Amino acid sequence: MPLAPARWLLKAKDPELFDREYRKQLAALDARQVAEELGSNAILLCWESFNVRCHRRLVAEWLEEKLGIVVPEVDHERSESLPFSQQPSKWDGKPNQGTQSLRLF
């Protein structure tokens, strides 16, 4: 499934570049088809700490926008999650302190 960012993009230390290029990648996909392929029990996992910028949060927001659904955070209220654009980047010098999980449905 083409949800994974290109390797070069994952290594990019420029959050704005990542945001712009990954949004282009998502725009080329059909959100309904992606959700169907993931299935109703899908979980998007992340190594970044909660509320640290990660592509899975961007995917979750994209699915929410395109499908009118809520992608909840495991162990957090959805309202606690900062929008992707407001989350600090891991390149901001903040340490990685755990795994974040996002449920699809």
C-alpha cells in the first residue's frame, strides 16, 4: 500500500518539505479505497511520542477529512491530539519517549 513515505522523505530533516511532499502523495490516493484495504480493525502504529509530528497522524487527519470519520488515539482522547501542523518535529531535539498508536475506526 502506498501510504509509506519514500525513504528519502522519512530522513528529511525539514518538516515543511515532509509535510508538502507527503500531502502530495496522499492526494494521489483514494481515501475510501485505502480505508477498505486497511480494514475496519486497522491500527496505525508510530514510534514517535504522543503529539510529536509523525506521518501516521497526517494519514489519520487525511482519512478524517476525506471520510468524515474520527481516528481515535489509543490511550488518549482524540481532543488531546494536536493537529499535525502544530506538532513539534522529532528534529526539534525532543527525545523519543515511546510508541503512539492510532486506531483507524
